[in-house]
Amino acid sequence: MAEPKPAAEKWKAAFPWRVSIEPRITNVPRWLPPLVSLGALVLALVMGGIVLAAVGGNPLQTYLHMARAAFGDLGVLSDTLTKATPILLCGLACSLAFRMKLWNIGAEGQFFLGAWAASAVVLLPVLPGTAPKFLMLLAMAMAGLVGGALWGAVPGLLKAKLNVNEVLTTLMMNYIAISWNNFFIFAVWSERGFQMSPVFPNSAWMPRLADYARQVPVFAGLTTHLGLVVGLVAAAILWWVLYRSQWGFEIQMTGDNPRAARYAGINVGRNTVLVMMLSGGLAGLAGMSEISGVVHRLQGAISPGYGFTGIIVAWLAKLNPLVVAPVSILFGALILAGREIQPSGIAKLLQGIILFCLISSEVLLRYRIRFVRVMQA
Amino acid sequence: MPEATHAVEMRGIVMRFPGVLANDHVDFDLRVGEIHALLGENGAGKSTLMNVLAGMYRPESGTIRVRDQAVELRSPRDAIGRGIGMIHQQFMLVPSQTVTENILLGLDEPRFRLRLPHYEGRVAQLAREFGLHVDPHCKVWQLSVGEQQRVEILKMLYRGANILIMDEPTAVLAPQEIDDLFGILRGMVAEGKSIVFISHKLGEVMQIADRITVLRKGQVTAAGLSPSDTSPMEMARLMVGRAVQFRADKEPQPPGDVVLSVEGVSALNDKGLPALREISLRVHAGEILGIAGVAGNGQPELAEVITGLRKCTAGRVLLRGQVISNRPPRVAIERGVGHIPEDRREVGTAPNLSITDNLNLKAYRKHPIAKGSSVDHPRAARHAAALKTQYEIMAPSVGTAVRFLSGGNLQRVILAREISEGPGLMIAMQPTRGLDVGAIEGVQRLLLDLRRSGTAVLLVSEELDEIVCLSDRVAVIYEGQIVGEMAGDLCDDERDRIGLMMTGQFKSSTGPTAELPDLPEQCGKDKGRLGRA
């Protein structure tokens, strides 16, 4: 053996411990995962703060400003919730698929297809603009659900029948979906050459809080729409499905060990297609809710990447639908606050750092990190 | 310096894995220019011993001398530096690269510029020298298995190996390729190389080896025998042992109706090659049918066809007269087929799920655990807690993820689940493999309890002792066929015959039977009792 380097010796004298990483051999305590996630979140904010300081901002002031911009008054809170709505539904879509370890990266495309299918109800038209609101919205929601589900079914079938990697197919199908949408807004449904469809008739608008301003004056100008309720109900149902139903048990088992699932008599192929369809359907519902509740027409820029944010949200929520709801509000806030501060990329940057810290923090749940005292010779 | 006569001398090698003594003071020596066969059942410690020599494992104690020099082999790199190269059963090749690229992979030269043509020339020359016909600029995925094996040999020769360890080299080869390989091996020995040939196929060993060392349960039972001084029967006995190690408490019991009948079933393995060839067997209620055989002769495929996990290409499987083959796995489960899979962690359990979830892996969809379309979680947990106590599963709680359990406890989880389903037929695959003595006894007791309760049991095990002591009848599987069947409680001569059948030396229909002495009639017990149905 070569002589140990003196620098290493000095280091050892100053810090007579060795970091030892051991695999955990028992269940982690229940309180640990949320604590680790929270710690990762705090760490991400600190790292973001360092970046803010580096570009000459005051981190604390910036964060405060961002918080005010997202939660400061009823108006912005409502806007935050509006932004959170599609994220919530996309987060649920990803949570469901990820539970079965189906990496659906295509919520974005499914979102667009859902929006497109819902628009088709109005623009084709399937129903006349004079149809009752309730019927119109129901038809649009069904269309959005089916549109997204069919878009999700393609990668699901390819995975189940031919074992095609769903990461690639779902990702690629995003581009097809966006181009498909563009074709319609540029050509078929274009309003006088503009890259957008005509505005939907009022019957296709989801009710907003502002619509009830006459009865409840504080609601004046509030943009939060029915989509939020849909999202919350979906979260509750999905929680029951994943944690309480037999199908949810099958999904969990298949996600953990598909061979054991097959051995236990579960039709893994069928579940793959079904989960991809339901996941796509939820993302499609997000698309429907966005055009019906916010945009009121089909256009190109209906999503600043909600489908991709959904991935982060699902992960942050540890794939628990009930946790997806608050996390999406946090991310809605980040999007909203991003408009308020310069450079506006800071919000995106924070999102990235949060995901990074969060995924890294998983190590703490699998391994125990200990400092072992090094014996001095 | 005088020429060393021994290429390798290993003395008193002890190698221990958790719960297993894989090598128990093993001595082994390899002479220069010989083919030395290492013979033994699966798990006898052959590969472990050779992995020690190849620098993969470091033994607990023992010494290794290479060409009369004491050495310490810390890594495969150390070993190859001493001229020792091992060719593993699983080839370690990059399919998308050429033969030459594969051979150069991991070497210090070439450093930066590949200069492939130059090296291709060298590889081609080396190949010519040893008669290893393979095109140096072919991509590996285009090669047959036999050619890939030659690439592996070339890889070792290129690195300057003169001691070659071949781990079951014939397992993957077709008969013609085996002849070619033997030719190559003889050629290499003529060039002064020394070869260790690991195998459990008796015929091949007798054919190729200059000397034979037999391992059984980590100990040497015969060292450096010459094939001419011994007989296949003798070898088989040394391999599978003679004395029954333990006796199960098994009362005689008349078999009931036929529960399982496998009729002329053929099936392919994962590689698309025939794994089962028109296999037929029957298991009665309250009877244990033991399937003896060396691994890789179609046992897992047989279990998978019966449980619906694998399609059969011919024949059918009947459970109490109803067809269950080529139907979804759930059909077999619902008709009462229990299955203790060979691979506990990869197939039998979901590692990150709790003991509760794993115990309810099949019961979740049935009354009373199922409630409408939901799972009654409190009831599932109570059910699990009861099973945990009954089957003595050692764990802090039923909420513990099963990946934290030891092999024995994991097996108890699987047994508890499969037995509590009240199966009419139990397919038990290697139920005691890798378990410690206490756990083994527990598992065997449970299998005998099943028999007593009238369940038909199909027991597949590589432990001949276990099969002999538990089974009412024993069938021997070799290359996807049942080559013989006899009643349990075998006498020693029958044991020998089973050993021969397992190694492909004796087929009741086609094999060379002449070398076997006739078995005396009086041996064994009351054969009529449990004879062929």
C-alpha cells in the first residue's frame, strides 16, 4: 500500500468520523417520509435563495413578494386556485399511472387531446350552442375524458401487447397532440385567420365564482371555476380507488412486482391499458376544464406545461391523490408568482430545484446515513 | 526453474454464505495440461470454489498456489494476471459490438485510437491457433450461442489465460456444438493449457475429463479420480449421496382420486426452445409426487404450464377432469391450485408491500377480505396477524415490508398464503432451497400435513434426499421428459438409478441400459402399495 496522503491525514484529525451509508433493514417510521419531503422543500427554497442572492435579489423579500402575489388577497388566491386546477387533474393522472410504475410522460398531450375533443362538441358542433349549459358541460367533460383516454390507450396497448417503452411513446405523442391541435386552430376552426377558434357560446363556459357576484358580492371578479370542484372530487375518488379498492390493490401490486401480480392471477396487460386510459382521461379532463373554465376557446397556448408540472406534483405528493391537491396549489402559486417577479424564469427554476431535491431525498428513505467515529491509530 | 506440474493447488478452502457453508475445507488441484472435471449437483459448491479461484470471492480460509507460488487473488483482474480465466454460464458480451471490440473491452490497450484492423488480425491469429472459428468483425448478436462461447474463450486466451475455468459450458449448447467444444478443449490442452470443466452431466464428464473431482454439499467426495478407474454408477452415488440424512414422519396412506393429470404436454422455454417434450404425469389426492432432476431440465416450465403462467404447445393439463392449461393463471387459482414458486423474491412476493398485502395477494378479491369492490383492510390485517402467529413468521409487525424478511420467513409468508387458500393441488417448487435446517423441517412438515389433509402435492426439488423422504412416488425429469418413475422410500440401488437418470445416463426407453445391473427384487418396501396408477 502507498503511504496515505498527508492531506487526508489532516482531514481525518479534524473530522474523526466516517460517513456510513447503510441500507435500511426495517420499515421507515411513518413520520419520516413527510418530514423528508418537507426538508427537501426547505432545502430547495434555500438553494433558490442562493440563486436569487447571486443575481442581486433579496431572497427573503422575493419569497415574501411571491407569497403575496399568490396568496395576498382573495383575488390572487382565486387566480392561484384557477392555475392549480389543471395541475391538480394532471397530477392525479400521473399519480395513477406512476402507482403502477407506468411512466406516463404524456399528460401534456392527453391534456391537449381532451381540450380538442371538448372543443369539438362545441365547434363541430355536436351540440348546438343553445343547448342547456348542464348538458353542454357534461358532453364536453365526457368528450375530454374520452379524448385523453384514447390518447393514453395507444401507449397502453403498445406496452401491453408489444412491451414498447411507454416513456418514449407517451413523450412522442405529446408532439403529435400539439400538432393535431395546431392543425385545427390554424385551419379548420380558425377564426378569421387567427390561430384560435371562435369564442365558445356561454353554454360551454363552466360557472365561475364571479358569475354569482350578484348573490355574494365578495365573489366579484373571482376566476375560480367549477373545474376545481371536479378536480377535488376526482382526487377523493382516486384516493378511494388507489387505497381502498381491489383494483387499486392490483395496481399497487403490479407496480411493485409485475411478475408476482401475474402469478397472483392479475391480468397485467388489461390493467396496463385501463390505467393508461384513466390516466389519460384525467389529463384530458384537465384540458376540458381549462378551455371551458378559463380560455373559452381552443387556441395554441392553453398550457404552460401543465402536463409536465403534473409529473412533479405527483412525485412531490408521493402519488397520494389527497396530497396532490395542496401540492398543486403550491405549484399554481409558483406559476402565478412567476409573472410578478423578474426574471420570470425564477419560478420555473424553483420548480426544477424542488423536483431535484425531492427525488434526491428518496435516498434518505432507502438508506440510513450515520457518522461512524474513525479509530485513531 | 523446474517446470511446475501443478497449475493450481487449492488447500482447505472454506467459503461461507449467510446460512450456507458452500465450501467446507475443499482441496483441489489442477495439473498442467489436463482437463479436470468438477462434478456435483446444483448447490454442491462447484461454482463457488471456482469463483474463489477466479478472484470473485475471497475465501474465509485456505490457501491457493498457482504454479507452485502462493497467491492471494483479490479480484478477477488479479486472477487473470496469474493466467486464470473463468468463462461463466451467462456470457458477458456486448451484443451490438463486434467480436474484436468485445475482446478488447476493458483492456489497457488500445489506449485511444482503436486501430481495429490491427487487433482483428491478432484475434484471428489467436482463433486459428486454437481452432476457435469465429469471424473477428462479426457483431456478437449475429453469432450462435456456440460462437459466442468461443468469443468468451478467446477473450480469456487474449488476456493470456492458461488456466481456463468453464462453468457448465455445455448447458447452453446443442449436441453438435458440444462435440465442437470438446474438440477445442482437447486442442487447447494439447497446447499446454489447463482446463477446469464444471458440470453435472455425467456422460460428458466421463467423455472429456482426464480426472474428476466430485463435490457434494460443499465437501469433496472424490478427488482426482480417473474416468477409467470408476463407473457412472459410482460417480452418481458420489454426487447424490447414499445415506438418507433425515426421515420424515410419514404414515402410509392410500392415494385418492386423480387430481392432476398432465397429458402429453410440450412447451417452450423463454428462449423459444423446447423445454417440455410430451410430458405426462398424474398426481392423486393425498399423495406427494416428487420430481427429481437437475436444474434446467424443464421443471419451472412444467410448474408454469400447470399454473397457467406458460402456454403449452401440445397436450393438456386437467384438474379433476377440467382443462386448466392455456387459460389465464386466475383459472387455476380459482380451481384450487396452490403454487409455491421457485423464485420467492421475484415471483412469490411483492417486496415493498407489507406482510399483510403479501398474505392477501390472492385473497383480496374473495370473500371475506373483499367487500363489494373494495378491500376490507382491517379484516385483511386480522387475517394476516392470525397467519403470522400460526405460521410463526418472525417480523416486528404485519405492516413490515417483506423485503426485510429472511429467506425462511419469506417462505413462511408464501406457504401461509398458499396453504390457507385450501388448495386441492399444491405445486411446490424448490420449497426448501436456501433455507436453514430448522426452516427446512418446518416446510417439510407443512407439505406432509397437506398430504394428510388430502391435497395432491407436486414436489419439485433438486435435493434428492428431500424428494425421497417426502414423496410417495418419484418421477425423474431429464431434458423435458419423464425418464423414469418409481415408488418413494427407495433403496440404495434405486437411488443410484435415479442419480443416473438425473444425469442423463439412463432412460427407461432409449438410454443405454446395458451398463446397469438388474435391481434385486427384494429391495425397497411394499411397491404395490403406491405403484403407478
